[in-house]
Amino acid sequence: MTVDLSRLDVPLTEVQAEAERLWAERDRRVGALNFRTAAERTHSPSDRIAFSHDAWLVRHPEACATDADYPGFADWVAAREADNRRARETK
């Protein structure tokens, strides 16, 4: 009995895209778990709140700001960093 394996063939780009999606989901879950563990181990109420918020943000990346939300801000920060670097070099 022979099985036609060509029916099971998937383009490499699809396999790579699915692997990237799975790794990204794993990273989000591990990151959230790390923050939840840190929240459970701390004795500081403010740290507990911060770690819990961090865990939520890792699970919901769509809630995080991006460069598109603040046009020009990344360039502004880069210019300030360059100014600081030049100021330190001249001293």
C-alpha cells in the first residue's frame, strides 16, 4: 500500500509562519507566568499590582502603545539620546 505524501505537503512559508505564531504564543504565556509568580512572591502590595498589570499586558499586546500611536516620538527620543551622547563626549 502506497500513500501519496504530496497531499500532506505544506509550503515552507506556511510552516514557518505557524511556528512563529506558536513561539510568540508560548513566549506570551511564559512571560505572563513569570510576572504572576513574581506577584505571588513579593511582599510589596505596589509590586504585586505592577506585576499583575505586567502579566495582563503580556497576554494582551494589542493594549500596548506602538510607535504608530505617537508619530515622531521615536525620532524625538533618538535626537535626545544623540544630544546626551555628544554632551558626555565633550566633557
